[in-house]
Amino acid sequence: MAASAHKKVTNAVHRHRHLSKQGLLERAFTFAFRGLVYAQIWEDPAVDMEALAITPDSHVVTIASGGCNVLSYLTADPAKITAVDLNTAHIALNRLKLMAAQTLPDHAAFHRFFARADDKANIAAYRAVVAPHLDESTRRYWEGRDMTGRRRIGGFARGIYRHGLLGRFIGAAHLLARLHGVNPKRMLDAQSREEQLAIFERELAPIFDKGFVRWLTSQPASLFGLGIPPAQFEALAGDDRMDNVLKARLKKLACDFDLKDNYFAVQAFGRGYAGGEGPLPPYLQAANHRAVRDRAERVDVRHINFTDFLTSQPAASCDRYILLDAQDWMDDEQLNALWAQITRTAKPDARVLFRTAGEPSILPGRVADDVLAHWDYRADASRDYTARDRSAIYGGVHLYVLKGADA
């Protein structure tokens, strides 16, 4: 299983010869991507659900990632969600969250497990309540040991959001800031948007002017912790220096939204959900717990490539597609294969939502005109969604709607 999973990731990422510079970077990235990458997904589900206009008969097909948005989409009451991913750790995390939602006794226990995520009681609850209902491969993953020799499920007693590739990247960024005399947690002391901007400009922005930081951020491997492969690094940088791009994206995260409503910023600057007392994604909010619990069985989590899954489905059988930023990884052949299957399987009123590291949509000029002609790009709406995406890391959020559907 592990070898098969790794091969699927390498097929998605590798574009260059083994010993070329880009080839070596691609292989380093796939090595880093073998374990848990995202304990928390980094796309805004509020924006997603508004753009997708999910209805009670919707079949949502999405990349699973950390599972936060998969469970959050349940609050919109779709008929079915198929969550696909090439990363076996993400598959195990999604299945754990779904089973925990169904088997833990109440919201308080679920909140302790995934919002606080740092209590030994979570391990006891896992063993007594959740584990007996998990499939064998998911249990084997969580009860297996990580590179330090500790059982993976123990992360929920130690702060799971400090783990995984992204969690370690954020920790390294905090360390780098502290070496320059800055504590990123200071951002969370701000009591207003004005204070947020003042703290950012005074304390965080100057770090990006340091020579070492400029050099470090110019290295593609430095952003592997964000789950950014070499090809996406180039798209993210565009024609600018990477330190300028990252400073602008971090400024948006720190300053464009009230921190009391932005759990992405709380994660980035506080390395958790403020002990579960800060803002939370929809699936962790008390008001949504019953809906998430009662609808969890509607989610089918599959270890499969997005295109391969669609190939196995009947025509006109799906109508909401969430690609995250996966297309930034793809070459033209992969993009065309994907969109051919999206178009074939799309029901009337189908919608496709995706993100890009750069600002423009990557589809024109790359996806065949006769395929793209079926779709209407909602440019104004896409710009609005991009501006309101609290995760702030992406250059563009893009919505395509099947032509003939209502606006």
C-alpha cells in the first residue's frame, strides 16, 4: 500500500529527469510528502460553500486533504461527498474525523479531540470509542509509529497541529522569527484591525528584508512545508521575488480579516486553535455538530487520483468539484484528461472550484478549447472569492460553471 501510494504521488509531481536540478527537487518533495502534510486544510470553506451553492441533491467530489472542509461541507447538506486523495495519511485522518464525529458521545468530546487536540483523554477516547469502528488500514496508520518511534495517535495528546509537514513548517517559521527577535504570537494580542496592521508592519514585515530570509525563500525546497512542489513554486513567484510574494500573502492573512473570525491566522500565529477557544472551522463549531454527526455517513473517502475516480463514474453523475490547488501540479496532458472527465461527468448546474498559486486561471491556452467551451468562467465572482478567502495564501480562487446553468 505504501509503495503504491508513493508511486501515485510521484506520477503527479515528477516532470523532469532524475538528475536534473528540477528532477532532484521534485523527488525531494515527494519524499517530504510521504507522511502527514496538512493536519488542517488551508482553504476557506465559507468561501467554498458560497461559491459551490451546494444543494440537497449535490454530489460533491473533492480532494480530501486534512478533512476539515470535507466535514464542513456537510453543514450545507449535500446528498453525497466523495473525498479522494493520494496521501495515505490524509485518508487516515479523514476517516478518523468522520468516525469520531459519529462515535464520540458529544460535541465536547469531539471539540477536545480536534479543536484542543492536546489532551491525553483523547487517546483513551480513541481506544475505547473510536478505534473499534475504524477499518484496519486506518487503525494500522494511527497505531503505527512515526519517525521518532511514537504512535501517531499520540499527536492528539501533544497538539496535532504542530505535527505534519505544515505544522513543522509553521514551527520553523516561528523559530526563524524568534531568531530575529520577533514572536509571531504577538499578532494575536491585537484588539482591532488597526492594531493588526501596526503589529505586522512593525514586527513581521521587516523580517522579509533580511538577507538570509531573502535567500532562504528563494529556494524551492524552503516551501515544501507548505505543500508547494517545484512547479507551483514558480507559479507562486511569478515575476516577483519570493520574499515579496510571501510578505504580501502574510500581510493579507494578518491584516485583511478580523483575527476573531479567522482561524487560519490563529493557526499560523498561534500554532493551534487557541486551546479550542478561538475561531473554528464550521465542522468544529457546536452549532454544526449534530449536522456533521448525522451526515458523516454520506462521505466516501477513497485513496485514488481525482481523474481516475471520475473515469469510473457514469456520465452526468456529479455536480460540485473542488480541486484545491492540485492543477498547479499538473502538466497539460493531465489537465486535459481531468477536464475531459469533469465535463463528461458533470450534471446540469455543475460547478468547479479551484485555487492557484498565481492570480490568473491556468486553464486558458492549456485545456482544449472544445472542452473549455462548455464552461463559463465567473471572473468577477472569482476575484471576490479570492479577496474574501481568509486563508490568504493563494493568488486566485476560481469558479467555473457549466454553461446553460443558472447564474
